[in-house]
Amino acid sequence: MKKLPYGISDYESLVENNYYYVDKTIYIEKLENLAERYIMFLRPRKFGKTLFTSTLENYYDILKEEKFEKLYGETYIGKNPTKLKNSYYILKFNFSGIDTTDAETTIKGFKEKVIASISDFIKSYNLDFYINSDMTAEGLLNNLLIAFKNQKQGKKIYVIIDEYDHFANELLGFNTDQFKNLVSKNGKVRKWYEILKEGTESVVDRIFITGVAPITLDSLTSGFNISSDKTQDRELNEMMGFTEEELKKLMREQNINEEKQKEILPVMKENYDGYRFSLKGKEKIYNSNMCLYFLNYYIKYSELPEQIIDVNIASDYTKLGKMLDLCKGEERERVIEKTVSGEGIISEIRQKFNPAMEFTETDLVSMLYYLGYLTIEGDEVGYPKLSIPNNVMKEIYSDYFLKILKEEINIDINDNYTEIAREIALEGKIDKIIEMLQKYLNNLSNRDYIKMDEKYIKLIFYCIAMNLKIFRLKSEMEVQRKYPDILLIPKDRSKGYKGVMIEFKYLKKGEENKLQEKQKEAREQIKEYGEFEEIKELENIYKYTVVAVNDKIYVEKIG
């Protein structure tokens, strides 16, 4: 049995140390067959971008020809090699990990990354070249390309750039002025790309650039307007991440039988699946890193991990707030409310951003798509319909929604989610979670009550409930069909934990006389839902109606 490749991003090391490889080499052939030779391809963090660039590097490296069979013999491309295999000198850059404290550290870090890559290049290919550390990054690249042309006449370079936008995204979150200076007409980064573009006229034959978002593209356009963005290409939708069949095959390789797969696959699907990057993409994609984290834990301990999100990458997702903060006011609130409530957003997806201009709602929605916080669910009137891909992302949105709500109403709520979860699980009571909801309502302004409705009340409750880790949350908002407003089901039913079903109603100020009518309506709906087969199968489910009248909450236990 081959080892699970959790945390492995070097292809050669993966093969030589007997790790399992989810074969993506058919996409080497697809990329090579494209008419374009300078490719931009974007995916969210932890989708296997670095491993894929390493796969390209080893395949095309002129020095790896003798190891071709060993490295690729078991893969698709090993059995179907292309005419360009092992025919390039590989010049690879990785711009992650740059210190973005200020402009000086950022430029210094960028230059150090360039020097490190050039140093590896000249050592690997025995190139006579002196690295003058006093020169600029663009000057060093220019001199390298000239030296290569003179010493390796007739030979060509394949440039691979990983994490091209990493430092730019970091800057954009907290220092937009510094970002603009780096990619402006006289910026160091832009000049570097201008040199790379000039190299395509002589020794640079192919370029593959990957990262997360096209945030620098518009600013670099005049300096580097030759790349073709294939991010939404339907033929490349499954190039990174795992399809469900790939995931099942991986589990079989790890001796996880079908019975166990039936136990864990729904959990992985609920939390890691749901990504579609092309409007006409054939399949939804799992986050590959998350899947490997989950399986690594499961294989080691024979149980599901307590933390569904890998703590090593959870910090990546905290950047949601920074990106959302680029879009202020009602536009930001509208996007959050639509996504968290499950309504979805109909929007075009921008291929380029210009931070020098106002960051619009369409820009925000597009950025959320690139970062993996939204994905293409389908289409409507010819435009993509975007929604939250999975439960992990819903938790992140819920946390952020409550955070900005607290800031807006200027209150400090004690988020004692542990006590709330214990009360529900052990007693089937909802007193503490209703108490928290009441605090939110009491502090909302009169202006907020004007827009308040049943959906908004459910939205606040839903976001609170998303933080109760021992429950699986089902919601009518989520599935968009006839279903209880909120259904909290214990993840581990073997412990005898209770669950709750809640039906919400809302009355505006002055409609207090309709309270009993609304309660009756909610009771009837609860009774109807209780007849659903999937509800009947659940044990220890406590039922409640919750009617909010302006800022007062009336709770009724049913049965």
C-alpha cells in the first residue's frame, strides 16, 4: 500500500518515496495541445497547485529524461508521452512567504525569491552567470536571459511561476497604497514582468503561472499582456482538487472498504466538496488538502477528526474579512446576507481587477469565487449563479456575519457556544441560544428593524447555530425546499444527544395581535415536517416554534 501524500508537494519526492499520486498528468497533454503557450491558471489555496507545477517541472526538465520511466511510467502521460517531454530548461519561481510588513521588506523579499530561483537555475544547468546582488530583480532576470541565449544557443526555457499573487493578496488586505506602488507603471514587480515578456521574443518558449486571484493582472496588463487565463476553461475544471471518483480510488488504495466509505464520504462531501470553477464544468471538486488531512487522521485513529478544518491552513480562511472589507456599506451586507441565507448571487465573474478603482459588488463576488468562498452552482439568464460550496465555508461566513453584526450594534456578547451546545444535547432545551438571539435583537437599531423580517431572524440564529460543533445543521434556507427552518442533529447519535427542530415566524411592531395566529401556523408546519420519513427516523428531537415580535421572542415547545 502506498503512503498518503498529505503535505507532499514535490512530485519527484512523492514518487521516489512511494506516496500515492492522484494522476493529473492527462492535463499536461491538454495544456500542451492548447494554441496558447503562456497560461494563467488560478485556484483557491490548498488545491494542489504547487504539486501540479512540480509535476510539470519534472516532466519537461531536460535533465530528467533518464528518470522519465521511473517518474511517470505508471501515469497517463507516461503511457502517452508528448513530443515536448524533457525538452526544456526549467526556470521556476515561487513568491509565497514574502515579508509584506512594508514596501521595503516586500521588494527585498521579492528580489530574494528571484535570486534564489536564478541560483538554482544556473547550478542545475551549469550556466556561467554571476549574481550581482546590487542589481534589481528585473535587472538580474534580464541579464540571465541574455546569458542563457549566448551560452545555450537554440535552447528554450519553460518558466513556471507558483503563488504569483501571494504577496499582492497579503498587501491588498491591509495596505492598498503599497500594493498600488508595487504594481504601478514604475513599480518593481511590473518591470520584472515586462522583462519576462521580452524574454518570450528570444528564449522563453512557455510560461505557466498559477496563484489564487487575478488581483495584479489589470495593473500588470501593459507590462505582461500575453498570458491566456484558463481558470474557467471547462476542459480544465478538474485539473486540481479531487473528483469524487478520484477520492474513492484513493480511499480504496488506503484499504478503506465500501462500508467505511459510506460512513465517511458523506462527511467529506458536506465539508470539502461543492467546487465548480467553470460554468459548464462536468463535476464538482473536493478540496484535496482538506481530504488528505481528514483521511490522514482517520487512517491513524480509525475515527473522524474532531476538527473538520485543518488547523495548519485554517488561518488562510480568516482572510475572508479582509477581502470583504474592500467593499463597504450595504453592498457588502447584501452579499453576506444572500450567501449565508442560501439565496445565492447571480453575477458575472471578473477576470481582472484594478484596485486603483472602486471595488464594486461584482468585484467582491468575483474575488470570493477565486478565493473559494463562493463557487458556481449553476447559471441563470446566462450568468453564473454563485453560492457557498460547503459546510466549512458556511461556518467561516457565519463567524464573520456575527462579527460585523456585533460591530454595527456595538455590543459585547459572551459567545458561550459550549454551554449552548451542552444544554441542547443533554436537555433538548434552547433557552441559552434564544437568550443570545434576544441580545442581538435588543441592540439592533430602529433602522435595522425596518429591514427586519423572518429571514433575517433565521439568519442570525443560523449563524449562531453554525458554531455548535457537535451538531449537523440542516436548514430550509440551505436546501431551498419545504423543510424545517432549523434542524440541529447530533453528529454522534450513539451518545444519546438530543436534537432540536425549530420553526420561525416574525411580526413587525404593531402586529402583536397576530401572535397566536403565527404560533398556530408554526405548530401546523412542525407537525407536517414531523411526518417526513427522514425526520421520523431521527430520535430525541425536541420541537419548538419561535415567533419574534419586533424585539421580543416567544418560544413554544411542541409535544
